[in-house]
Amino acid sequence: MQSENGFYGQYGGSYIPEILFASQQQILTAFEEAKQDESFLAELNKQWQQFSGRPTPLTFCANLTEHFGGAQIYLKREDLNHSGAHKMNNVIGQGLLVKHMGKKRVIAETGAGQHGIATALVAARLGLECTIYMGAKDIERQYPNVFWMKQLGAEVVPVTTGAQTLRDALDEALRDWSSSHEDSHYLIGTSCGCAPFPEMVAFFQSVIGNEVRQQSVAQFDQFPDRLYACVGGGSNACGLFLPFLDNKEVEMIGVEAGGKGLALGEHSIRLSHNLGQPGIAQGFATMFLQDNAGQLQETHSIAAGLDYVGVSPIIAHLAETGRIKMTYAMDDEVIAACTLLLKKEGIIPALESSHALAGAFKDAPNLPKDSKIVINLSGRGDKDIFNVAKAVQDETFPEFLNDYLASYPTRHLDNQEQN
Amino acid sequence: MSQLAEFTQQKLIRKPILAMTHVVYGYPSVTESLSWMRRLLEESVDFIEVQFPFSDPVADGPSIVAACHKALEQTLDVDTCLSQLGELARDFPESRIVLMSYLNPMYRFGLEKLAKRASEENIQGLILPDLPIEAASQYQQACQRHNIDPVWLVTPVTPTERLTMLASQASGFLYCVARSGVTGHSSHESKAKDASLDDYLALIKQHASAPIGVGFGLRKRSQIEQLIGKADIAILGSALLDAYNQGGQNAGIELIKELFH
Ligand SMILES: Cc1ncc(COP(=O)(O)O)c(C=O)c1O
């Protein structure tokens, strides 16, 4: 979606410290050039195909459709991307742009670690130095991802300020960029931040919706009647929705994280329930979860990738104008939706994506039998093994962890023996 | 001429360079921060830059970030802060107080109301590091209406054309960031080869009629000496906070005396 000088209605813009002005302008120019550059686009498509496995399938879910007895349910399989999530579409795009600009290092923030891993993968492949900022609390909660980032050669820096989660990691990435702007690119993981990041990330993610346009017509002779996507920062939602923006008959539903309840700090609902307020922070204007004094607040979701305090200015604008309908799903509904997909279709969804499932499952029974809905399965759920095991109260999991610990070589000597 | 610029000129008749000392409002508590400001004013610093805390201060390094987060453990109120600063401004007419914050808390308070209330309390300058001049027309108008100065920042990597634009629009003083990076010591020490500070300040001086303030990374007497004749105000931020954290008000005052004797 084209912005007006970086703005989408009242949202977006570029509110960054003066020190970053020149670098921001450089990205703006590089992106404008790249969008028109046939060879850049050809390389992008090639990497999407050959590195990430695109195009991803559009999968019909016969059992779920029968189960609900309403709309015909299709999944856009972003879980089948390399790294297991749509994040790859964006990091490949920005990674190529970094090479184009001649920078040598990338900086990224990560919450759950999905964007961190995707960035580390691409940095390794493109020969870029890579520094990932991650809240110290998130590092504790998501250590397996941290492990892989380090194995991939990235430096993972724990952020110990504030609540020590995604928002603080983003602040710290901006601080790094303020000092390293000459040789480093800030590779933001979602369609937020200062212009042109929201537009650029949405552009790279739009491959999702562009594929669905073709696949839907090929598989069922029409565009989908409804699209569903979870909304964290908003990048997978932008990716699926924006290519259908002008097809007025296509309805779009964004699903936010209702978490444990509607009290401040228990959820990440910025748009659907008048819980967020307009604000300007972290480089852009959008709806933020904040107190009356304009201090940003803590958020919660069972899905680490959805607990961001702000949201894409593009989504905020389209929600305000009514083009996108926003709703939310609670943690327990999300686990139920995840479990249902496992049992009915043999697909393991990420907890983020399970929000989109939960939102769609509420509507599906009430929709006409000949209607078609597409749910963006933004990622696979392998990464959520610890959270899901806890949520379904699996009895054997703690036993497994204990056994693993008991046999783990902790002493240096044991290590050497193993090698 | 703006009130701040005139004040600066008058003061410079008797001093080679003026001192602007930075204090985080509400750190470690509102009372203690006000007592620290009063002490600084009693020691006749020329300016105090008071930072109203924001949860996400992206242009600041670890010392100031930690102070802001500590301060935000209490509920802080912009209007109360301005009234309290106003009282100090009245008690110490030989010094000036400017208010620095990030955009969001001020935007929520209302930029028009901010300019009006600041002016009522004789807070003559406002610094909002994440509000670029391109997005600031309403703020600029509000400041003009209430006769206070919006302070703009320039940096060593600001493109020349933009630097001259900002310098020509500067009122009150122009805040020249001395180096890339965030305030204070941090893990993000810049490796970039910033142009020499002397050349940078000379270029600014060509284009700015407003006084020149220099900040970021100042912590040694030699750095202040280097600025004399090239800048009008030296801004002491994290170094002062670090001294305060280590040895309280007295250690802070000692640092100021050492730097500006
Ligand atoms: C699988 C998955 N889906 C969705 C998201 C949310 O991000 P966005 O709203 O930008 O798509 C994340 C973020 O980490 C994710 O990992």
C-alpha cells in the first residue's frame, strides 16, 4: 500500500532521533530504486523460491470444513517457509537490500526469536555480521531459538532494561543503529517503525496475498470471500490482505491477542476494543497500549510473537477506515484452535497463527456452505513445544526434561569426552 | 531575539562557556530530583535541562534509561512537573530551565498546552529529540504563540543542506550532538569516523545565528576547553548522572566545578 509521505491516514511517519536521518533517507532511496529494479526483483523471487521454498501451498481443510459445517476452509501455508514462518519473506528482501546498499552488518530485535532466527539465517547466507537484541526475559523463555541464532553465528545481546521483552529489544536495536548507522542496517521484523519500514516490510510480505490471488482462482475459481490473519506487528496480515485491498468483496479480519483478559497488561489488543490509544513512539505513529500519561505498557499473549505494544500503521489505518475488521482471541481459545487443527488436519500451527484459526473458527459455522475463507497459517508450531506441553498439561514432558538434564554433560571433561 | 538567546549572550560576557546540567525529573524520587535541581541552581549553573521520563527513551544510553525507568515507578504528571519547575525558575532568575522529553508523553499532554504551560512557568525552551522538524509545524506555531523556543538537534552526520536548514531555523539555541550514538557510555560506542568536532562546529557557526550548545559524551575538562570559543553552551548529561549515582549531590557538584572552574 502506497503511503502519503510515509503516512497512512494519521498513522506512520518518521519520528526518529536526528542522528538516524541520513540512514533513514538512504533506505528510503534504496527501497524506491529496488522496487523498480527488474534484476533486484528477479533475485528476490529466486531467493524466495530456492532458499525459502516458495510458493507456499493453499491447503483445503476438508475435515475442518465438515466439522464446522459452514464455510470452506483453506490455509495459506506460510509455515512451510524455510525457518517455519512468513518472517523469511521479509528478511530475504531486506537482506538483499542490505547487499545492494553495501552495508556489512544487520541489527534486529526479536521477541520469541522467530525473526531473530530468520535474520541470522539470511545473514549467514549473505555473509553479513548479525547482532540480535532480545529481552533477557524472552531469552529465558525461548532459549532454543537463542541457541540456534548463536550456532548460526549471530551475536545475541540480552536486553536488561525495562520489562526485558520485545519493546525493550526494539529500543536497544534503535540505540545500536544510532551509533552504527554507517555500516549497519536495522532489519526490523514487522511492518512497524519509521518510514519506509512499514511499507517495505508489507511489500516483501505481499508475496503471500499475491500467491493467494492466483491459487484461489486456480483452485476454486474465485477470490476468497474472507481472509483471516493474526496481528502482532501486522506483517503477515499486511502480506495477505494488501493485495486484495481493491477487491471490495473480499472481507478481511485481523485477530489480536486477547491474552488472559481485558485488563491493561493482560493482553495485546491495540485495535479491536478501543483499548489502545494513538501515540508516537519507536519511530512512528500508531495505536499503542499506554497509560493516560503516554507511558507505554506491558503486554501479554501466550504467543510471544503477538505481544507487541504497537501495531503496523497500515493495519491501524485500515482498521480505522473499516476496511479491515479487528477481533481478538483469548489464550485458551487459541490452545483449543491449535489442538483442533492438529487432530483434524495433521498440521502443527504456531500459537501466533492459532489466533487467526481461533478467530476464523468462531465465524465458520455461521457462514454459507459455498463461501470460501483463507486463514494465514503464518508459522509452524514446533517452536511452541514447551508452551503447548504446559497448556495441555502433558504429563511426560517434565520427565523428559529431567532425564535430559540428568544426562547432560555439564563438566568440561564430559564435553571433551563427547567430542 | 529569543529570550534564551538573549540570556545566553548576556551571560557570555562574563564567562567563556555556559554550563547546562541535565537532571531526570522524578529520579530517584520527585522530591530528590527537585532538591538536586535546587542545589544546582544554588551553585549557579547557567541552565538545567530537565528530562521528563518516557518509558522508551531511544536516544539515551544506559545511565539515563535506568534513571527514567526508576523514576517511572511513580506516577509522574507533566502539569505538576511544570509547576514545580516554575517555582524553581522564579526562585533563581539568574538561571534558565529547559524541558526535554520524548514526543509521546508530550503529545498525550497536548503540544499546544505544553507550550502554553511552559511559557506560564517561564520554562523558555523545549527539546523533543524524536520530533523531526518536518513533522513539527503545529508545535512550532504553538511555541511561537507562547514565545518559547523549540530546540532543534543537529549531528555530525546531518547532511550539509539539512544542517544549514536546521541552523537557520534555530532559536533559543541549537543542540549540536557531538558524536554518533546515544547519551553517555554504552555498549554502542560508535566506530564511525565522525568529522572533526572543530570542523563540524565551524560549519554550524557559519549558518546559525542562535547560540550553539554541544552535548553527548562530555565528561572531561579537556573536552570543555576544546569547546571554548567554538560553542556557547556545554551540556553535561550522563557524566553528571553517573557522578550523582556514585557520590550524591556533592560528587555531582565537584564534577561541575572540575569541568567549568
Ligand atoms: C509465526 C508468527 N506469526 C505471526 C507473528 C506476528 O508478527 P506479524 O504480525 O508481524 O505477522 C510472528 C512474530 O513473531 C510469528 O512468529
